[in-house]
Amino acid sequence: MLNLNSKSKVFVSIALHTLVWGFWFAAPIIFAFNRPQSNEPPREAISYFLIWVPMSFSLLLFYLNYFILINNLLFKKKLLWFFLTNIILIIVFSYCSDLLRHFFQPMPMNKRFPQPPNGFVFGLHNFSFMFVISISVAIRTTSRWFKTETERKILENENLKSKLSNLKMQLNPHFFFNTLNNIYSLINISPEKAQESVHGLAKLMRYHLYETNEETVPLSGEVEFLKNYIALMKIRMNPNVTIETDFTIDNPTTRIAPLLFISLVENSFKHGISPIENSFIKITMIEHDQILAFEILNTDYHQKTEGLEETGIGLENLRKRLALIYPEKHNFVYGYESKHFHVKVILQL
């Protein structure tokens, strides 16, 4: 498909150039047949030839600049050489045009058409040549700008995808290893719970590996993933831990970027649970009219320990992803209140 588009662009470019230059050379004939003074005698064929001579030099000057001089001198900032080369070409082409005019027209062919002074013709040639060079520079510069902008947008898009991919890969996978350790410890104590845990872990890994490769996923899949993760973590919870969840989704088919909230849920279980004190985690997700509010409130016993640094990394990761995926369409706040940690994300889907 790319080759077809490239060939089409080349064909259109050639056709456009042919059309413009065809009209350029046909203009003298077209205007000659539309003279308002019908009593003027027709021009001889040699007249058109003498008109076409400088026009041919204009064409040559245009493409010398278009294909060679602009790329090799102007775009490489060799401005002095660019101007000197064009000045020399203008002088040579003007001289050649004037020489051919005198060679083929030693005497005026039609007394009713007085010939302009040589200096005037020479200056007219110079002006037309400079005009052609200006057009060539304008076209080439505009073409280069469009190409540069297209490449820049492609590069930005690739960089964005790369950043998002890297950020998604930074999601802490330690819960997989922790869950495997928990399953191992449950095998002798409660084989049924161990089996349930393996099944739950398989669901998480399947979703993580196979269903999150797209830029967006159905909100229902993301909710199911979070529920499976929470259910898996509940298996190893002590009786002193209270876990509350509320998932109220009006439109389950709404699309959302995958794995946005798992790091927040993971942090709540990692830093919000004490082995001896009463602990609680409250997770709420509400979607209504394409507005999603996700909120976690949990006790936090590690805010003054090294665990806070890891939590901060997860929060910064999420902040970057939200800025890339939902620019100006999100609100992300979090903070500590005594032994409680509160985080809230609001998205316009």
C-alpha cells in the first residue's frame, strides 16, 4: 500500500508539472488568438520561437534549482554559493537568449511591432529568471516543510507508543511472585484455596498478556481484571483486614486504556495492611455518562518507610501515562491524612 501511494504521488507530481509548464509554453499562442485588436497582423512562427527560447531557459533554471542547487546548497546553508551560482546562470542564460534572438532575428520582422531595446529585453529575462528561481525555492521549501512535519508527527507517534509501552511494562509484577509464594504455602494447608488461587492467577496473566495489547480495552475487562486481582489478594488476608469494593458501571463497553489502576490497587494492598493492627481498603469505581471516577482509601503503615518511595514511583508512572493518554481530560489527586492514604482519578473517556 505504501509503494502504491508513493507511485501515485510521483504520478500526480509529474502530471502537475507537465500541466503547468504546458500552459506556460502555450500561453503566447493562447493570448495571441484572443487579442482584442483584431486588425493586428498575426505573428510569424519565428516570434513564438523567440518567446519560447527564454521560457526554455526558465524551465532549465527551475529544475536545476529544484533538483540540485536548493538541496545541495540552500538547504545545506551554503547561501553564498547558492546566490553566486544562480547569478552566473541568470547572466549566462540571459546572454544566450539575447544571442539567439539576434541570430534568428537580425532585422525586425514586422514593422508594426517595434522591437524593445536590448537592455530592456536583458532586464526582462533577468526578472523572469529570478521569478522562476523564487517559485522553485518556494515549492521546494514548502515540500520539505510538509515532509519534515509528517516525519515529525510519525516520530512523535512512535515515541508516544514507545513511552506508553515502557510505562506499561514498568507495572510492578511482584504480585505474580507473591501470589505464587502464597499458593505454594496454601498447598499443604488448603489445597482447594491453592487451586482457586492458581485459577485466579491464570486469569490475571491471560488478561495481562493477551488482552491489553490494544490502545484501549472495554471497561468491563478492566473491571474484571481488578476484581480477580482483589479476590486473589483476599485469599491471604488476615481477619483484621476489611476490604470494601464498589464497581458501578453504566456502560461496560466504554473503552479505556488498559492497566491504569492496577498499580494503585497493588499499592493499597502492599502498604495499607498491617499484620497485627486493624486495616481497611475501600476501592470505588463509578462510570456515568463517559465520566469515570476511581478512588481508593486505605490505612497506610509505611508512609515514613522505604515503601513510600516505591509508592511514589507507581504514582509518578500513572501520572505520566495519564498525561500521555488523557491530556487535559483527567484529574489525579492523592494525599495522606493521619494513617490514611487517599487517591482519586477522574477521567473523561
